[in-house]
Amino acid sequence: MVEFRMPSLGADMEAGTLVEWLVKAGDRVKRGDVVAVVETQKGAIEIEVYQAGQIEKILVDLHSKVPVGTPLAIILAEGEAKPAAAVPAPPAPLPPTIPAPVIAPTAPPWRPVAAPVPPTAPAAAVHAASPAARKLAAERGIDLSTIAGSGPGGAITYADVERVSTVPAAAPPEKRKVPTLDFTAMRTAIAAAMARSKREIPHYYLDHQIDVTACEQWLAGKNATLPPDNRILMGALALKAVALAARRFPAFNGFYRDNKFEPSQAVHVGVAIAIRGGGLTAPALHDVDRLPLDELMARMRDLIQRTRAGRIRSSEIADPTITVSSLGERGVEALYGIIYPPQVAIVGLGKVLTRPWVVDGAIVPRSVVTITLSGDHRVTDGHAGALFLAEIGKLMQEPDKL
Amino acid sequence: MTAVADKPHLTREHMLDLLKQMIRIRRFEDKCAELYTQEKIRGFLHLYDGEEAIAVGIIPALEKRDRLVTTYREHGQALVRGVPMAAVMAEMYGKQEGCSRGRGGSMHLFDSAINFYGGNAIVGGGLPLAVGLALADKMQGNDLVTACFFGDGAVAEGEFHESLNLAALWSLPVLFVCENNLYAMGTALARAQAETDIQKKAACYRIAAEAIDGMDVIGVEAAARRAIHAVRHTRKPYFLECQTYRLRAHSMFDAQLYRDKAEVDAWRHKEPIVRFQAWLEANHMIHPDDVPRMEAEIDAEIAEAVTFAEAGTWEPVEQLARFTYAEGALPTSR
Amino acid sequence: MQQEAVQQQPVQAGSIETTYREAVREAIRDAIKRDDRVFLMGEDVGRYGGSYAVTKGLLAEFGPERIRDTPLSESGFTGAGIGAAMAGMRPIVEVMTVNFSLLALDQILNTAATVRHMSGNQFGVPLVIRMATGAGRQLAAQHSHSLEGWYAHIPGIKVLTPATLEDARGMLWTALQDPDPVLIFENVMLYNMTGKLAANAGPVNIDRAAVRRAGRDVSLITYGGSLWKTLEAATTLAAEGIDAEVIDLRTLRPLDDATIMASVAKTRHVVIVDEGWRSGSLAAEVGMRIIEQAFWALDAPIGRVCSEEVPIPYPRHLENAAIPQADKIIAAAKAVLGRA
């Protein structure tokens, strides 16, 4: 028993429509006999049978379009008995369609896991940089947003990146591809320094609340005229005020070494900077008492970015004569720091909060910040500290003079 | 075949051989049709039914060292020439045991061992090639003959005229064989040619030419021997127009809208196997069991060829780029 | 003028003053003398002496069997060349210009390029086809094409573009030894070019690009008739402080990726100069390969100087404007360096 199937007649024939049977059940056929006519895209084509025998059963009705390979008829070979089960099984039912899984609308949206980003500033603006420049910047840990491009359309070129990058002082040469800060080593160093500080320096703590509304108002006015990249932050005002106060109260600005205190002529304010990934360092801004505010702000920005990129100089690490620490907007009301030896003081700045305040006998909302002093009691005492803090508060009432 | 005489040897043995060769082609083509409907053979399939007398009459008159160029309707020529049937079938299947490594299929049978320079899918594309082969033979000073088969459709192509002109101009040993089956795919000769007397066109190029009945295997053989002899010894081209008919469609996927069923049936009664067998019977050169015996032998050979092809293997995909260029040649980049 | 000598024989003291045309002629003479299988055929190569006078005198020297005049039958005689090659000869088919080669495209693509692969390695076609190519003689649209980039698209053949005297002299023999079809494109503007050639100049390789001028700032990648315009542009650029490296591709198929990428790695800036029309040009292929293989080395987008997308016009000023020129190359180089 043989199935006579819809033949393939051409490379691009997928199906055919039976339009005429030239034989019926019971007819005898031999090889080469034309048994049916099939309509195709090219026209009606006669199809022939390749087996000899007798048509047992026609399986497909006329005018049905069936794919190539579909059984059209059963042919019994000469002398073959009719099959006991006369009817061939109907085509197997198609497997039930599996309904597409419904995605629950309340499923939490997929959040991309933040890839470990080399310590560069977040890409606020995308700068056109050539592939070569990008690769070099990534290798050297340079933030592209800090570079002005000289290529076509202001794009950053390889040469631009080369020009701004310097060899990292602390980085061992083998680690060129990796940011130059090794956090494990850094934290070990911090641990040692802080332990020593607490062991050796008798700390005392003072806090003082400063009305910084005047600062805010002054900043709002000043910053309205400045482009975003140049706007001055409250922190700069605080640094300047601390520096000026340190000039007036030199006992808080210097080093305690060999059992004696050496005041510093210059005021280099260490700025505590947290580094993504768990590092912490407090490099110096030099001569803060003498810097105009906008320049102080620019240098502060630069220092922070370079610090986060691992590009600080050893002089910056060694030079602070007093340190200011602030957790900024994500901080707390008051921050009590641990003095970095051999310095003798650390000023902490809390968050600016709106508090009820008494002004001219009335209760009004004012922006208030808590400023703290951790002092080395070998050099100063609470009385001096109070005066120091009061001076800072006074200076910050006249921001235009900072 | 070594010594060429003008008259064929009309021995019974030779007659039966001619008949068997034709039946062998016919049954092979029939099997190919069947396999094509089962999708074992894919692409295009062009069958030789009705034209067998031409291949069978001409090719055995060539020598083994002579050269052949053919068309995409070349199964008959390949088989008569001696490409093993199993290799042809495997090639049709696309298996790497095929005569072209499976890469050519039905239209591109090649066999360098027997100087079979291919089927060719470009109508008229083989004629310049044949001219070139003959040019090489002329320059090398041998007496080889290049037989070039093509159809009436090729006559319209510029390459036909360029090639005939070159062959005549340079006096090249080409036997041009035009298998005029009256249709170029679906276009009847009268609708394509202002002058339908094809051999006349060759005569215009001063090539010795004749038209013969391509359905008469004896007549074809006689003409072929004369022509090949002439080419071999005069070193000039010869043009043989063989008038024939294609019993099947142009290819498998052809509704034959361009010709009458009555016309096809009329030719079916004149086709070479029917005609020759009748003549043999009338002349008592054939016994009743000769044809059944031949058919059984042929069917066995075909069955073996199909088995061989079925069992054949696919060329590994990693080999795809091999033989784009000769191996061991100058290093090439990708 | 030439940087790396890519000859197989060392350059000796004796050198001759000659032309590109004469170098090609000498290559043909040398091949016919050395190998009995070699012959040349094409239109007007014999009695006329060659439409560009390349084969002048060769008919008298070698006779009509070795220098064959053909009728105007590009398809016929190209196919004949293919057949002759398949049957043991080493023909040189001269198609008068690439413009007429379109009539032979079927034979080149469907027979010459395909036979080896299609026959399962039973037959090869050791054929050389020489063609003149390019614009610059005010011959108008149908006689000014540069289609070598098109031919470089075809697997199964090789495509050469000799631009120097050494290459004109030396590529032919190597091509004739190749078992596969080789197309040699001779730019029409080069035939009159004069220069010095080693007296014993011989075969050169046909699968390497050459650094014609070493430089640091930008890679100018080109071939054929555009090479000399590119070198001229490089000289002008040098005076302006831009140190250009000039790469002569020499072969368009296969392309010498290694030489190209080494140059790009060094200079980081690329301009490709190609006399083909811009769209789908060989320059596009080279550019894409550079993106694939040397992306991270790039410091600027890749520049191209190609023919304008017009049929090449007849009047001189329009023809000049349509094809690459040194000033466009200079401008393109400056543009990629951001110094426009």
C-alpha cells in the first residue's frame, strides 16, 4: 500500500489545489499515468503516478489546497490485499497551542544591575569622544566631562586625553589599567590613623548652630548669574569662613608633632571626600583664606573630581592644616569628626535644616546648620573652641565679605 | 569507438546498444521526475525525454579524449558519455559523492576524467567556452574535437553568433550541435526567430551545416560520424541541427500553457524510442524478451544509483569556502 | 616615489627610463617568450598595435598565433579565453576597456569565477584578463568607468590595480602563474607616466599592499590612477605640517588587511581615495573592514574621496570635478584631523 502524495513540482511550489481527478477508486494505474490535475501559481499541471497498482481510495477532495507532500490517494500494489483497517488514521491533531505566558502587569520592572563603574563622575552630559580617546580615558581613570575637545565638532581626541592626564603618583606602574586607589590599603591606613588619633589625641567636642539664611539668599542671587558648572555651593562658604576663622585663631591651624604645636603660616583646609567604593580621604585646598569664592569653588570641584578619579597629588594629602568634614545633603544634623593627626582640629558640618528661630522677638523659619568642632585638648580648650566656632558663625552672616 | 566510418555498423548488438542507451536515459529521467516530486531533488530539473537519439547518436562517435560542453538539460549527455549514474544521482541529491561534489546539482554536472566540461545554466554560455577549448587544441596542434550542445533558444543569444564567427574565422575544431526542440522554455521558435531555419545561420558564417531528423537515432549516428570525421580532419567547425521535440515540460514546474496537448501527443508517436523499437521489430532485430531484460538491468542500475545517493553524505559546512580558489596557490586574505 | 620595493629580485644599479605602457609591453613580451602556453588576444591588439599602443610591435615579433586580433565579440573571446585556459593554455585576454567588459561579464562571473567551486575543484581557469580603466581623457560617460571595485566583489577571481612601473612590469607574470582567473586594471592616465625602472625588473607579488610614503598623522589608502594624486596631496600636506602615510592597495581582491590595519593603528586617521562611485564602492569595503578590525584605534570618522555620483561628463572642468583630485584629498585629510 502506497500513499500517492501531492508532488513538489518546483523550487518555489509550497502547495497545490486539486482541480480534477482523472481516476477513481478501483481504477488500475501504471507508472507514468496522469491521474490528476493540480492548479499552481503557474497554471494547471497534470500530475502522474509513479507506482503501478489499483486506486484504493481518494483522500482529498477537489478544490482543496494542500501542501506539497500531503497524501492524495492510496494505491494498492498488484496482488496486495486491502488493508484490514480500511481507513488510514486521520492526521494527528495539532498539539494544543500553548497560550503565551501572560506577563503580569504588576511584575517589577527589570532594573539593570549597575555595572562596576570605574570611578569617574556620573555622565551628566555625553561628550563626543573618539573611540581611542575613550579607551585612553578609561585606562587612566579620567572623567571625559572635564576635558575640552579639540577634534572635529569639539570632539575629544586621543591627544586631548593625553594632555590632561599625568602619571599617578601613588599608582604602581603595573596597575595602570586599574584606578590608582586601592581601597583595602586605604581603609587599613584610615584604621591606623583613626586608632592613633583616638589613642593619642584627647578630643573635646563643641557644637554651634548657625543661621545661614543670609548665606542662602546671597547664594541664590549670586548663582542666578552663573552657569550651572560654576555655581557656588554652601560648602564653599563654610570652607572660606573656617579658613578666615583659623587665621584669627591660629591655635586650630597647624600640627602637633614631637610634643609641641607648630602653627602653620598658611591655611590649607583639608576637605574630607568620600570615594565611591568605600574610600575616604581629605586632601588639601591650599591657601583657602586667600581664595576668592568662585575660584575656591572651582578648585573644590576639581579636587573632588580628581580625588574620586584617583588623581590627587601627594602634597595635597600631606598639607592640610585643618580639616572640614561634611556629609552634605544626605548627612545628619551634626557630625563629630575624628582629628587627622598631626592636625589639631576638625570641623564638622551638618545638614542645612529649616528650623523655627527667634529673630527680633518673633519665631520665624530660618535655615540653620549645626557646626561642630573636635579639638585637640593638648593645644586648645573649650573656651577657645567656642570663640572659634562663634567667629565662623559671625563670618557666615556676611557672605558677601567671604 | 576508434575508426570512424561514414556508415554505422548495423549489427544487432549495436542496435540493441543504441536502444538500451536511449531507454536508460528515459528511465533515469523518469526516476528523477519521481524523486523531484518527493523533494529529494531540488532546484530546477530539466528532462531529456524525446531527445535521447541525439545524445545516443552523437556521443559514442566521439573519442574519450574529445571534449564536451553541454547545457542544463544534460543528464542524457552525461550518462552516455560515461559519468557514472550513481555519481550523477548523488549530484542531483546534492551529496558530496556527486560528480561535482554535490555543489552543482542537475544543471552543473562536471567530470574532468572524461572531459565533460559541464552543464551550464546560462543559455548560450557554453559556446564561447567550446570555442576556447578548440582554440587550445588548435594551438597545441592536436586533433581533438570539441562537441558543443545547445538548444534553439541559444540561437538568439549574441554569444551564439560571436562563437560561430570565431570558430569559422579561426578555423576551430568545434562540432556545434543544436538540439532544436522548437521551444526555448515557453517561446516557440517561430516567435523568436525571423529566420527559423537554424542551420542556415551557421552556413552564413561559412560553417558546414546540415539539419537532420533528431528522432532517428540511426540517422543521427550517421550524420555524427560524418561530422566528427570532418571536424577532426579538416580542423574546421561543423554545425549539426538536430530537429527534435521535448516530450516533457521545460522543467518540472511548467504548466505548458504555450503548447497544445494534441501537439505533444502527436510527437509522442514519433519519439525516438518508440520509433526505433518499432523499426527493430519490423526488421526482426529484436526478440520479445530483449526490452524487458534491458529494462530490468536499467532499473537495477537506477535502484543502485538511488541507494547510493540516499546513502551519500552532505559536504560539511566548514568546507563551504574550499575551492573558491585553488588550494596551495598564493596566500589570499579573506 | 616608491617605498618598499616588493620585487623578488634585488634592485640593481642598472635602471632604465621608461613608461608604464612600455613596462606593460615588456611584461607581455617577457611572458610570451618564457612560456609557450601564453598568448594574447583582444580587439586591435595586433595590426593596430593596441588601442593604448601597449602591444605595438608585438604582432611583428611574435606572429598572429601569439598575438590574436579578435572581432568585437567581448563575450565570445573572453569565453574563448576561459576555454583555452581550461584546456591547458595561459591566455591573456585584453578587453579594450572596462566599459566594454560588461558584455563579457557573464563569462567572467558565471564561468571563470564559478567553475572551480561549482565543479568541485575539477576544473580551474588560469586566465588573465587585462583592461584599461578610469576617466580623465574627456571620453564621456560610456568610456570613463572605474568598475574594478565591482569586480572585487566576486569570489573566485583576483583583482589587481598596478599603479607603479614595477607593478606594471611585474604583476603580469605572477598573475599568469596563478591557477585562478586574475583581472588586471590599468588606469588610462598612467600609460604615459615616465620613470625609472630597474633593468632586471621582474615578477612582483600580487597579494600585498605597499606603503608608498610612511607617515604618522593620517593614512591615505588608495590604488591605481589615484595613487599619484594622493602622493601629490601628501606632499602638499607635509608642507602644512601634516605627515600623511600613503598606502597603495595594489590588489583589490584579496585586500591586504594586515598592511591597512597596521597603518590605521599608527595614524588613527583614514581617508580612502577610490575612483569608483561612492555608493557601494571599494572604499566602502575598505572602510568597513577598518571598522571591523581597527575600530578602537580610530580617532575620527573615516573619510572617503570617490567619484561623484554622476555619469562622467565630457567637458574638462566637469570631468575634473567628478573624479578624485589632490585638493579634495587634502581637504578630506584635514577634515578627519579636525583641521578643516
